Amino acid sequence: MSRLRAWFLAPSWLLAVATVAIPFAIVLAYSALSRGAYGGVELPWTSENYQRLFDLLYGAILWRSVWISAVATVLCVVLAFPLALFIARSPRKNLYLSLVILPFWTSFLIRLYAWMFLLRDTGLINTVLQWTGWIREPLPLLYNDGAVILGLVYGYLPFAVLPLYATIEKLDPHLLEAAADLGARPFRALVEILLPLSAEGIWASSILVFVPCLGTYLTSDLLGGSKTILIGNLIQNQFTASRDWPFGAALSMALLAMAGCLLWVARKRGQELL
Amino acid sequence: MTRPGRSLTLYAVCAYAFLHVPLLILAVFSVNQSRFTVWEGFSLTWYRAMFANRDLMESAANSLMIAVASTVFATAIGAMAAYALWKRPSVWMSGSLYLSLVTPEIVTGVSLLAFFQWIFRFVHLRLGMHTVILAHVSFSIAYVVVVVLARLRNYDRSLEEAAMDLGATEFAAFRGVTLPYLAPAIAAAALLAFTVSIDDYVITSLVAGVDSQTLPMVIYSMARRGVNPVLNAVSTVVVFGLGTLVLFSERLRARGDR
């Protein structure tokens, strides 16, 4: 038995218990407690918080989160596929890959602000369009579902590219050449050979994009304005302004359960990571 | 593989433009004299305004302090964990790290907030720098482990065994043989931990106290208020700063792999 290994693992165990396990247990417990008079939690135990998830109002917000995430995911994967194909075929793979990953590491907040700068009523796009005379009144580009979807696609495109690239890169290039030799046009080769063989990558990148989209908070908060409330915003609101911690905890559990189910399906991918 | 065709290349150009042009536009307008979206000539007004803004400067100092502290802890703890996991995997530890990577930030944030509030029933403390640092250490460890473990995958186990056969203790073998081999990966991991710490808004805003306002929190409230050319200057500095760190980190990892 390695003594050293035990010592080396001890601090991360301590941290995992204190900052992952115990907080999780607390939220789980809170989700089944009643709301306290001053924002805390009280006994008795109740399932009311979970029942409220199915209220028409909250159900609509959950549903909205799901469909906005679904649209963003489809767009991400569709946009990422040709890009991944380009990188896999280009002679300077590492450079092009870095160019995809770089924006992912540079401040999510600022990247959202960049879109606010572009989409605002007095933003660059509206200013240019008005200046060229195409439009008279500014287009309402910001603070709607479309802006949120755009922000999500922009934010998570790198997530979609990586697994697709990993899959396409491993494919045998001769397959497409063979298809061409046998008379298949490029489009047919794409649909009948490239796409089916990339199914695993498409699946992985869909889940990798969908899960963070579902839990998004900042994108809908900044680009969606007050109209586009998603699960993430609802949770934040319960823990701050509304001070209804038990309901916020139940929402968190619901979100975790959804994310957990999806990742469970894709668990093979996840284990490659750690 | 066949070279990319012309239409594919054109598509890639557009995709890269989509990813990078919005930030370049911010950089261009950060040196614009006008406070509106019309070009009126080059000026460093907004950079001067940025340095004169006390909120921004104080929060930037807070952010740096938090990032340095959490990077030191996260890198040390994470590198040790990676080494331990390489010696013998632990499903529970990997699971817990994986969980911290995939849990939506907002859920991590509220659960840490609930945890701290619960602790404060017993301990006379309040939200502040220490809670922010603890939260940052907690969420950046997983990144460190991933990077260091990737480097250990290519490491020859017999090197340590040889050192121990020659009489080195387990720790001496780690220090003298493995640690130098890991150094570039550990540095790369530290840079990433620093980046995710200095960049975080969602979790930080939930566990920060009155005295621990960070740069992203100030940026957020400025962005909520709308038009502000100072924010273009701040964004440019942050994006270039973080971009440099990330490129540097990639370099270190690539050098390690060679």
C-alpha cells in the first residue's frame, strides 16, 4: 500500500467532502423542507417544492429552457460539423484547433457583453443598418429568445467542435475517396458515409452542448432581458430576491437530475476525460 | 487526408470570424474617441477613465488576490490528487471531480451559498474573500487534475521504480524524478486555474461578501446598466490578458508532450 498516495489524496478528499458532498446534501435536504419566515428553511418535511415544479408557470419555464437549449444545440452541432471537418483536413490542425478553443477560455461575461454591444438598439449592427438606409427604426435584436440562442451558440460552439473533430480525425480518408471513385457526389458521400460514421461524435457534442445550455444563467440574464427566464435564472432568483430556498433547492435538484440522466447516457465519453 | 476544398475553407473563415470578430470590434471601439457607436478618431480616453475608476481598480485587485491564492491551493492539491490517481485510480474521487466539472455553475453556486450559510450558524464568520477563495479552489481543482493526469498518461512507471530500486524513498522518487517531469504540465494547469478563477462570475457573485467584489462582478453591473465605453477598454485588457495566459498554457503543455 502506498502511504504517499493516501497523503496526496487527503486534501482533495477533504475538499470534495466539504465543498461537494456536504453542500449537495444540504441542498437535497432543503428541497424537502418548508420555507422559513425570514428566508431560511423550517420543518416540517414536505414534497410541496417538487410539486410546484409542475405548476403551469414553472412548467412553462422548464419547457422553455429545454427547447431553447435544444435549438441552440442543433445549431451548434450543425455549425461545428463543417468546421471540425475543415480542421481535420487542414495541414495546421493545432493552430486551427487553438483558434477554436481560445475564445472558450477568454471571459464568458465579456463575450456576452460583446454581443450586447453589437445587438443593442444603438449597437453596431443597428447603427450600420440605419446609416446605410436599410432600416429607419432600430431592429429589436437584443432581449429576446433569438439573442439568447445566439449567445449560447457563440458560447458553446467550441464544446461542439472538439468531440466532432476527434471523431472525424480518426476516420479513414480513403473511405471518401473510394466513394468518389465509385461515382458518389460529395453531398451523397457526406450523407451516406461521413455523417453515419461520425454519429458517435455528433451524439457526444450534442450532450456536451445541451447540458451547459440547460443550466445557463448568464446568457439569458444578459441577452434575454426580463422576458426570457430560464431554469438557471429561476434558481438564482429563489436564492436571492425571492428568498424561497426550498423551491430553489428543488429546482437545482431537478436541473441536476436532467443533466445527470443525459451525462449517464454519454458516460463513456466522460470517463475518457478523467 | 484530402485538403479542405474551397467552399469548406470559405465556411471556416466565416466561422472563425463569428468566433473572433465580436471581440475585435470591442477592441477597436475601446480606442474610439466617441462614446457612441460612431468612429471619431483614435483616443485613449477610455483607458484613462478605466484606471481612474476606483470600483474597477479595487475589484481588479480583489480578483488578482483571489486568483493567486486559489491558484496556489488548487494547483498544489490538484497536482497531488492527479499523481495519487495515476498511482491507483479511485472511482469516487474521479466521480467527484467529474461532477464538479459538469454541475451547472448556478447549482454549484447556490449549494456553496447554502453550505456557507449553514456553517455560519455555528461559526462566527461572514461571506467574504475566504469563501470566494474556497469556492474557486473547489471548482478549479478538476481542471488541474485533467491537465496533470494527461501528462502522467505518457509517463513511464519504471522510472520511479528504478529510483526506488536505487534506494530512494517513495517521496524522494516523486520529488527527484516525477516532479521535474510534471513541471510544465503543473505550470500549464496553474495558468488555467488562474484563468477560470479570474473569469468566474456566477459562483463568485453568490458567495462574495460586501468586501470581496471581484472584477467580473463590476463588469456585470456595468453591462447591465448598458452603454459604457469604459467597459470596452476593460474587456480588451481582460481578453488580451487571459488570451496570452491561455496561449502560454497551451505552449507549456505542447512542450511537455514533445
